Amino acid sequence: MAFSLMMALSIAVIAGVGAGLGLEYFFGIVLPLAAVLVFIAGVVWRVIGWARAPVPFSIATTGGQQKSLPWIKPACLDAPYTSVGVIGRMVLEAVTFRSLFRNTAAEMRGEGDEPRLIYWSSKWLWAFGLLFHAAFFLVLFRHFRFFLEPVPFFIPWIENLDGLMQFGVPRFFMSDALLLAAVLFLLLRRLKDPKLRYISLPADYFPLFVLLGIIISGIALRYFAKSDVASIKVLTMGLVTLNPVLPEGVGTTFFVHLTFVSVLLIYLPFSKLMHMAGIFFSPTRNMPCNTRQYRHINPWNPPKKYRTYAEYEDEFREVMAEAGLPLEKQPEEEK
């Protein structure tokens, strides 16, 4: 964890010091454009790799009764046997994290020589995971106003709904606080649970610290270290139209925020965060549970040449006889 934290702090320091030393063009234009190119190329590369990967067996996971006999009711979403059912399961998985809702926890409880292993339903991970993705999508959606001109009418509606609990100036957005709370929960969960902390790697902590860097710098940019919003939009519109412009009035905090976003875009295609696209290519989710109706034959299994045991014994009969192995036909029987 310490290594990942130091990496995230280094990103903030490098971006802040670099922008203060006159490297605004690099952190404001060169790095974001390079990050977008790496992100697009990385996503395409990963998706093509998943699409080309062979799936020799039917390995769809089931969470309910598979279709079998006519009088047994099947689970159409937990064990779908039609394309419509598979689509329904994929939608529920991507939108509501249906499988994570079944998350359970286990713990050894009891005193004496016979402690018992107790299982119970644990919905905290599902709740905060869903909260994180929903808040992240809402924050990302609100940022579209920096990349579109004119701003679509529905984006101000979303902002008004997000800032419904208005207090202070500028208006407070609920999604900012919810996103920060969700990321902190995911981080503290890894630190608190000894078993989870033991198997956690720097690759598990680093994206969380990068996300914290994005959130904290974004909150600071909005509520504390204010920058010229018009200048920021000129910069972002120049990036979108590939006509980069570096206007005056963009503060150092914005370059720190933009650098964290760029790092996340570069890191995302090559990390486990790519589950956002990989879930649609997972055979455990996108295959129907119809193994009782159809026989699945491996199309990638090439034809093989087999030898019968008689042919094997004909070739090695003398050696097998010397080794004392049982034979169907003794060497002297051939004479």
C-alpha cells in the first residue's frame, strides 16, 4: 500500500511542480491527448484479444434451476437458456451487479475446541460498489458540459438534480460526497480485513489512490482553489476538436486534476479495471445454460491420431516383457 500511495503522491507533486515551472503545455495538452490515444488503443487491443479467445466448453455460471423437465420451473435470469434471458442477465449484471448482491462473508466463531464456520449475507460491498459506479457515472456525465457546445439541455437538469441539497456557493453536488465515501470504503475495506489485506497487491491499491487524487483535486478545484471555468472549457474544447489552446487563468490544481485523469486513462486498459468491458466477453455470463438441450462440441479441438493398445503393445512388447509387465500376447506366441 505504501508504494501505491507514494506513486499517487508523486503524480500530484510532479504535476503541481511541473505546471509551476512552465510545463503547462505538456500537462494540459500533450499528456491528455497521449492518454486518450493509449486508452483507445488499449481497450481495442483487450477487446480483440477477448473476442478471439477460444471458448471450448459451456461454462456458464448458474444461480438457479436450469431448464430440464417440463414440470420443473427454470430460473430464466439466473440460468437463462435463451438469448433473451442471457441479455436480461447481462443487463442486470452490468446495471445492478446482480451476482455481487449474493456476496457472503465467513468467519470462525465459537469458543473451545470446536469453533464453527459461520456464513452470512454481506451486502456492504454490493451497496458501495453500486454507489461508486453510479456516482462516478453521474460525475462523468456532468463533465460533458466542458466538452460540448452548446451544452445539451438535459445536462443542466442532471446538475440541478445532483445539487438538490443546495447550500453554500458554489452549489454542493451530492455525487461528489457519495463518490468520495464509496472510494474510501473500498480502500478501508482492504485495510481492515486481514485476509483481504494479505492478498492485496499494489495493483489493487494504486487505482484507488488515483481515484482519490481525482476526487480530492476535483473537489478542491470546485470549492477551494477556484479556476476560471471559461478558460478550462476553452482548453477542453480545444482537446476535443484537436485544436489545442492553452488559455490564461487555468490554475495549478486543474493540471494536477487533469494529470490524475490522464494516468487513470493510461492505466485502465491494462488493469483489472477493464472488467467494465470484459464482463460482456465473459463466457460465464454471455453463454446460455442449455447443456441439457444441446451438446457443445469444442470447435477448436483439432483431429488427433490415436493408437490402440494392441498397436502400442506390438511396438513395445519385448521391452514390456523384460520389465515384467502384463501382456495380452506374449512374445513367444508370435513365433
